[in-house]
Amino acid sequence: MGAVPAPLQPLFRTSVQPYLRSWFGYDPAVEITKLRVPVLIVQGRTDIQIGVADAQRLSIVNRRTQLLLIDGMNHILKTAPRSRAENLATYNDPSLPLARDLVDAIAVFLEGVARSR
């Protein structure tokens, strides 16, 4: 492995590497099958890090999941265009609100869980 670029040093510094490596052994599709509680899988359709197919794969392996796909939402839960450059620009703009529909959808899911108990 080559040198870590300077902007990524805080994320991949030597002291953090054992922690990061510890997560590489987990397969989310395997881990989600172990859950016996309702699970909400939230996926944005303009997420450039994780694809819709990954979220769909998770939703299939556990019947207690509910898949929520939000049009125009990216990986950091903000409204973002498909353009990679414009999408990435949202990552550094804390003034942007959460994607429309996200909070309401989470509230509806939690209300359903509370009612079923």
C-alpha cells in the first residue's frame, strides 16, 4: 500500500488502522440476518458511495427490514445532484438541511415499531 495522501491522514493515520481493519471482516448482509428487531434501511438515490443495489441486497436477507429509498439524497443524508463534483460539495456545507422526507419517514417507521410492541 502506498502513502496516504495528506488530506486523508486524519482518517487513515496509523493509530486508526487497527480499528478500520477490524471492520473489514464483517459482511453487512450476514450481520443483518442476525437481527431480530425491525430495521430501517435508508438509501439515497444520489449516494455516490453506496449504491441502491447494496441497500436492496440488505433488505432481501432479513424479512424484518423496511427499505427507504429517497430520491435526490446522498450519503450524508443531504439533497444532492447526481454530478459527482456537485454532490461532493454538499459534504462540506453544514448549512444544508437533511433531505426532505427523511425525518418524516424515520418518524413513521419508529411509530410503527412502537405500535407493534
